[in-house]
Amino acid sequence: MPRADLFHLKNGRWRERGRSLLLAAGAGLAILGAGGLSDFARAHALLVNASPSLPCWAMWLTRGAAPAKGDLVLFVPPRSDLLERHFGKEPGLFGKRVLGMPGQRVTREGRQFFVDGVPVALAKPTARTGEPLALGPTGTIPKGCYFVGTAHKDGFDSRYAAIGWICRPRILGTGRAIL
């Protein structure tokens, strides 16, 4: 065979091998990508907010992220008769801002709450239904727990005994308002 034909055959074989390698690499990346997407989906979620106590209607959840002061946390509220009357037997997730961190001191003067001397929340005496609202905890926030709240006047949060401190086992993760 002429030399040019040998080169062409070698080049043709390389192309076949190259295509096979590209297909195998693409399939491998697709499998890794699907696994990575699955991992991503386990660690993240898009949530829709139905409550007027937060100014956003859509949030991006990062599961298991450690909250920092000011972060939006999404948590399972504690069970209570008051919560059940207002939100039903399965109230769903609550989203609130972290106002106080473990080790910080929560105090109260009247119905005004302070974290390390800084005013953070004012508690209402009654719910919208006229039902009395017991005040939430004061003192040093325990390790792994947070004082959470919202600026909304009808927010149901750590200002009230039915919510109290929100501790790590209740927290699904941190959220970021996206809309």
C-alpha cells in the first residue's frame, strides 16, 4: 500500500478509538453527573413560602448547613395544642431568621426581647384569634439551639413559649430567599 493510504488507515483507526473513548467518557460523566445531581438534590431543595411572616415566596434550602446569625433557618416546629389550632396537625416547615446564637443571652423587659442587650423582637399579648400567647424563654441560649424570629408582627417564633429555642435536631437547614 502507498504510504498515504497507511497514514489514512492509522488515522481512521485512531478516529474510531477516539469516538469510542469519547462515548465511554461521556457515558461515565453522565453517570457521575446523575450521581452528583442526586447528591445535590438530597442536599438542596426549592421551597415555596405560604406565610406572610417572611418577605419572600420562594427559598433555596441547603440541608444540614450550620446556621449563622441573620441566616434564614427552616425547621420543624415543636408540637403544641396552640400550634395545632393555628396550623393544623401537620403544620409544615417554619422559616425564621436566627436572632440569637448559642451562648448569647436573651432577656426580656415587658414583651420586648433582647439578645445581648440589643432589641430583637416584640411579643404580642394575644394571637389573631384573641388567644393569649405565653412568652418564650430567656437566659443563655443552649449549645446547639437558636433564638429565631421575624420582623412580621404576627410571626410565630421564639418570642412565644409554643416555639421557644429551636435546636439542631429540628432544623432542616438554612434558606436563601430567591423570589
